[in-house]
Amino acid sequence: MRIIRLKEVMDLTGLARSTIYKFISGDLFPKPIPLGDRCVGWLESEVHDWILDKVKERDQLVSRSS
């Protein structure tokens, strides 16, 4: 299990900081884990699962339109 910081989350997803936090507030992205007073991180596995879910959504849309 590995905790990653915001910069790596942004690199993995291609999303901007503001978009990540917008998705979090809408329950569309994994919640961060508090690591300290002003420090949070994400479980790498949860971010990867979110990415895989996006790929599945895309594949379902493609197969419906075919």
C-alpha cells in the first residue's frame, strides 16, 4: 500500500488540482487521507481504480454506440 501526494495524483490522472478537488466534493474521486496539519495524500490503489473505472465507462460507451 502506497500513499501518493497531489502532484503524483495530477500526473497519473492528467487532472488539474481544482478539478480533483471538485470531483472529491461531488463524490466522484477518492477522498484524500489526512497526513498532518496541512498535508494529505491518496491511496495509489484507489487512484488507479478510479482510472480503470474511467476506462470501463469509455469502453461501455464505445460498445453501446457500435
